[in-house]
Amino acid sequence: MVEITTLEMTDLSCLTEAWNRCWQGYFYEMIFTEENLRIWLEHGQIDFKHCIALKEQDKIVGFTFLSQINFEGWIAGTAIDPSYRGKRLFAPMIRAQIDLARSLGVRQIYLEVLSQNFALHTYQAQGFRHVRELNHYRLTPGTININHARSLYADFHQVDLSTYFLSRKKAGFIPSWQRRAQYLKRYASVSAWLNPLETAGVFYGGMEGKRILDAWAAFDDAAQELLSLFNEHQYGEFSLINQPWDPVTRNLAFAGVRPTDILYEMVGEWEWGQNK
């Protein structure tokens, strides 16, 4: 019999095995080493006792992860073992995660789901609503057609993190959970760069500081400068994830670049004292 419990007292080795097994057969099979998973959990500052597990005879057959900042939460990953899918376990697991989050004082829970994933209907049934679309890109330097550009390439200069995030805020950019300032600052070897007018920026991080984690622009000319920078990227193919519809996505479209995937950003909201 499958029981709903938490991941409390789960060791990393056991969790890594369950993670890789449960992700099999989805649109993307997210295979992690123990070190990959440890870093990912560290970035999310995920507490196992706040995460839900489906277990049968102590075997993890499904899970959800919750990341929390003050009164907001983010469902950072959820999956069910292929042998247990289609048994109406997903909705009760999500409901249990919502109830646990609310018991911790969480008022809003965010998540992202691929547009073609049937799970979005379950999220809607559990009270989540669509916020906006987020775009995933895989980009290769030198292949972005920017002949339409009205502005020349601009040298970007390195700035401190407070200046970067303040400029991004002034531009009106609203990041998804994984691109919030608190989340980005947790990466190793981070560096922030702005164009001369501080109307476009890019944020690098990762183990060697070579991965683009964030990019934004205030308007089209600034976005064209950013695309020129992408074409000068020195580390080969790279990804730009969770990009909302903004001047960057608009100018990528002008340049003939389409997203490889589209996700729906969703949120569930609850007031204090609201009945479950």
C-alpha cells in the first residue's frame, strides 16, 4: 500500500536513486549524480521534512520538493515512478504538498510545467492558475541573425551584484523563481555585466562562472546589444531558460530564433485562515 509521508531522514544516495528512477519516461529524463543533486538541493535550500514522498514498503515511488522564501514557495520538482503512474497518486501527492506548505505559513506556491505536460490540468484542479509563458532556448554563438539591428555591438562591463539587480528592477523585468536575486546569488563564481547605459544585463555563474543564468533588456535596442553579446559568447553552445516574453524574446524571434520549449508559470494563492 502506498503511503504519503515526507522525505525527512532520507539520505542523498537513496534520494538520487529514487530521483533517477522516477524521472524515467518523462519529456526530459533528469539524470543526476549525487553531487549534481546535492548542488541542486543546496541552490533551492530544500528541507527534506518540508517535501512530500510517496512510499511503498519504505521505497520512494514519488516525490515533490518545496523551496521556500518567507511566505512564498516553489515546487522545485515532482515525479512518480513509471510503475505507479496512472494510479491516481499525483493529485493526492500535490494536495499533501500544498497542505504542508500552508502549515508552514506559505501563502503562494509557484511552479513551472511544460506546456504539453498533462500534469498542468491536475495543477489547475488543485487551485493553481496560469501566470505567463516562459521560454527555453538553446543558442549557438555566431548563428543569431542580427542584421536587422539598429544598434551596434556594445561592450558590457562588470558590475557589483546590487547594481545589476537594481538595474534589472528598473527595467521592469520580473524573474521566475530560479532567476530571482536570492536564488542566483547562491551559485559559485558569479559575475554580473551591464551595457554602457545599464539597460541590458547578463549574469554568469556555475562552477567555472561560464554559464548564462540570467539575461534581460529594457527595450529593443538594448536587446539587440544583448544578442550581439550572445554571438560573442566564448564557451560554445549555451541555454537561456525561463525567459518571459520581453524585448529579448521578441528580438530573438525577429532574428529567426524560436524557443525549444515553452513552460507555463503557475501560482497557487491562499489567504490566512482560508479553509483547505
